[in-house]
Amino acid sequence: TQMAYIPLDDDSKVRGKAAIEVLGSRLGKSGGSFLQQGLIFIFGNILNAGWAVAFLFYAVVLGWLGAADRLSGLFLAKTEMQKAELRGE
């Protein structure tokens, strides 16, 4: 994730890292806990919710892969734009 900050200016780097750390860490943990509690409430225990947990896991993995692919494209576009600016184009 650190490479995504390279083409950004210093202010954007600081703000972006802070936002990701807060949102990714705190909201991710809280959201996971609430989701697990909801599944236990609905299914009675976590073992009965196994298929739902597996479905959610693979949905998150696919979403993460899609986001990583999109970030890769944005990163390459931004670095190419910066290289063009340095060459004076």
C-alpha cells in the first residue's frame, strides 16, 4: 500500500495515510465484529453460519482484488503523467 502514495504530493500523502489507517483499522475491526455478531444472532452460532462466512470472505477477497487492480491502473496513470511533466510535454 505504501507504493500508492509515491506519486502524491506531501500533503496528500499525509492525509491519505491517516485516513486509511483510521478507516481501515478501526472501521474494519468494528465492522467485522458487528457482522460476526449479526451472523451469530441470525444463525444461532458461528458454525451454522459457516456458509455465510465463506460467502462473505470470498466476496471481500474479490472486492479487494478489484480494488487492487483499479489502484494499479490509477498508479500507473499518475506516474506516467508525472514523467510527462518532467520531460516538459
